[in-house]
Amino acid sequence: MIQGRAVVGGNAEGLALVSDEPLSFWGGYDHRTGEITDRRHPLSSQIAAGRILALPFSRGSSTTAAVLLEAIRSGTAPAAILTTGDDTFFALAIIVASEMYGVTLPLVAIPADAFASLKTGMYIRIEADGRVEVSAVSGEDFSNKL
Amino acid sequence: MLTGEHGPAAQMAMSILSRMAVIYGAEELLDISGAHIDSTIYIGDAGLEYAERLAELGARVAVPTTLNVSGLDERHWQEWSVPAEWASKAYRQMVAYQSMGAVPTWTCAPYQTELKPAFGQQIAWGESNAIVFANSVIGARTERYPDLLDICCAITGRAPAAGLHLERNRAGDILFRLVDVPPKLQADDSFYPVLGHLLGKIAQERIPVVDGLGATPTEDQLKALGAAAASSGAVALFHIVGVTPEAPTMDTAFHGRQPQRVVEITLSQLRAARAELTSAEGTGLDMVVLGSPHFSLAEFRQLAPLLYGRTRHPNVEFLVTSSRAMVMLAEQAGYLAELESFGGKVTVDTCILATPMLPPHIRTLMTNSAKYAYYAPGLLNTQITFGSLEDCVRSAELGRIVRDESLWRG
């Protein structure tokens, strides 16, 4: 169990999609499909919709928040986002989504060493107080869950 | 404002801003005296609904406010492949922000307009390249504001007292020392976007300090450096010792402290960074595109003589993206005639990344902009080659990619 800080609190669970490389959602996330489209990024071509997306922080363009807002409205956003610090771009999109549409998703900051232990395909459950429960999932279970 | 005595729009803006201030770790809000709004870019229905909600609630900006690129070149969009539905929604978003009393500058280079901020001024700016320029080259003070929040700051006239608004957070983190970089290369325009790309990759969200620059860069070279560093990383402030206003000396740049890390920048690293800005293979070319950030009057002046007496290859489009004000000045100065006789076009108020203007047969691009080079593959699903301004003009004339490698050989 990892004790994280709920930057925006909420409950979520799902399969992790993890990279230690930051991502700009503008030019990096297709809000129509939930696909990661930054061709230089290790998660390129992965579908992040409904996943627990773990990235250290967002990068580059200030349009990242607007793209995440579109994704939340369209239902193509991740189920939750884990970062290593308070990512203001992700936080803003979620706060505006709750203001505009009454929907939210958890954004939790976790310590860097705990972040480093996360791997794509792990099953993650997030509690409203920022607790992050991680269970390893085997390759077979992984494809079943997908 | 939270209780609504300034009207429902200010109440909504303050509600978002005050929740965000907690996340920024701010103990209070501070007064700003300028804003630049990046939320103008039409991305989809949510951003449009947000703008129209604020406008319907009677939002007015409380401080002088400029507007970033929109999702539409109002006058020329029909010459390109912009879908009519996109045009109509992007236009509604423009109308919504203009109705709030902001100045319709429609540019990502507001620091090259009359409305640019002054040294030490507290501002709330969106648009990564504008943020890094305002902080680094002018010495104005803004945090790296995301879309949607920039307008909340403009409506309330307030910003969280945190981050780069505060003197103590503006010290350099990482020292980049140039070694073995030939002076001839440092004098060349194409050096700056490549250096910026490398700085951003290594510094990420920290503050880089560059030492050992032999040349005195122009405003447009610093613009290119910042835009590159804010694309490959989250750089919102850089210092160049002896060049930028908060770095008269190395000691001042680091606020009297030691750098966290020292990185030596060599010609071979720069060559590798330059190679990363090219995704295309081969010499095929469909379009040359210049102007991210938006082309300045000085850049139009530099381009015009390169085009003189030449014409583009019939299979290669040649496009410059800029603001309507800058294009008007360039026209009056006589720089547009050369562009027209070359067969080039101009798009204003937006850029190829912010409006779906490119027809599907445009597959391979060439540019002198690290920002275009960085984002085109993901946003436009095209291949791109980075080159100097001269390389771009020659390639457009010949109809295939040619690059002068002599400066990069050392």
C-alpha cells in the first residue's frame, strides 16, 4: 500500500499504464480516442482511457489541461492519474470538469520511490484519502482484464 | 468574489482559482497587471462550452489581456482543408473571449506586440513559449499557467502568490556550460532552437542557466530557444549569463548558491539534438512551414532577400504563420511582395498545429522551428525535417530536402 496525497480526491480502480517520462497531452493524447499519440513517448499508441495513468508530471504545452478536459467530457480520460508531484495542469482540468460537468477523477501524488515500483499492467485501487493499493497481475490475467 | 458580489462569472473564476491556489501551495493571491489567454485555441466542445459559459455569465477581464492563437484564420480558412463545423465552433470561441474585453491579438508571440509586459511586472500568462519568453527575456513574472486558468486570473485580476511570481523561486538550478561550440555556429539562427531542445530535455521543469555563449543572441533567437525548451521540457524560465536581465553574472543567476548540477554542452550533443528534431527519412518534401512562434517583422525582413528572384517548386507549398498585425506591418514594409512572387502564402491568427488546415496529401514538412518539429509528428501525423531558414528556402525551390551541414561539422 502506498500512502499518496490526494491532490484531487476520489475513488478509482483499474489497470496501470506507467511511464517515467512526462507527457504533453497537446500533441500527445487524442481526446477523441484516449490514445497516447506522442510518437517519441514510450507509451505511444497505448489507449489510456479508463486506465490508471502514472506519469511523473505533464510536460510542455499549456494546452495539456484543455485536452484533458475534453477527454473527461468525452469519456476518454484515464480513470485516475498518479504523479510524483502536484501537477497543476492535470489538477486544473479535473477541477474545471467538476465545475462544468459535475464529474471528477482522482489525481494522487505519490513518493518517487513508490512511483518507481509501479509497472504497466498492475491492478491499482485508489481511495479518496490518497491511499493507493497495488496488486501485481500476471500476463494472462492482464489480457483477460483488457 | 467567491460570494458573488462581483457577478456570477467572477464567482466561477474565483472558485476555480482559489481551489488551484491551494494546489500551488500559495498562502494568498497577488494582484496581476496583465494576462495572456491560451484558452483561445479551439480543441473541442468542452473548451468552447467553458468559454461560452463564462461569456454568458457576463465575464469581463479586469486587467489588460492579450489573446493567443485561435483555431481559425478568419479570412483564409476556406483556401485550406478546415471543415466548416470546426470553423464555426472555433469562431464562436474567438467571439466568446473577445466579448470579455480582451485585445484580439491572436498571437503566440504577444511579447512582440505593443502590449508586452515590463521587467518585474506580475502577469498571468498561458502559452508555453510566451511564458518562457516573458520570464526569461523580459524579466516579467508569471507561473506556467495552463489554459482555462489564465482566463480565471484575467477575470479576477489575481494569481496564486507562488512559483515564479516570487523572487526566491527564480534562481537557476542547472548550469549548462558551452564547450567546443564553434563561434560561427553560435552566430547562426539554427543553433538556438537546437540548444533550446537540448536544454528542455535535460532541465525538464527546472531552471537552466547557460554560460559560455560567445554571441549576443537576437530577440528572435531567444524566442526560438525558449519555444524549443518549453516543448521538449517544461522550462518556464531560463537565464543566459551576460544576456538575460536576471543574469548579469553567474552568481546573480544562481542567487549566490551553487548549481544543483553542471552539464557540459558539446558540439556532438548538439548534433544529436538536431537529429532528434527530424523524423522524416529521405528527401521528399510537400511543404515548408515557418513561424512557430509567430513570425516577427524582423523575421519577415530576413526572409525577403532569401526569396528574391526565386520561385518555389510547384509540388512544394511554402507557408508562413504569423499574426494579422505583424503581417500588416510586413506588407507595409514591402516584405510580402517577395513572398508572393516566390509562391508563398501567409496564415494569420492561428498555425498548422492549432487548426486542421493541411490537406491529406501533405505528408512531409520542413521547418526552422523546433516547436513545429517537436509537435507535428504527434498532432498532424506528418513527418518533418528541421533545417535553417536558408535550408528551408532552398529545399522549397528545389522540391526536395537539402541541408547545409558545414556549420554542424565543427
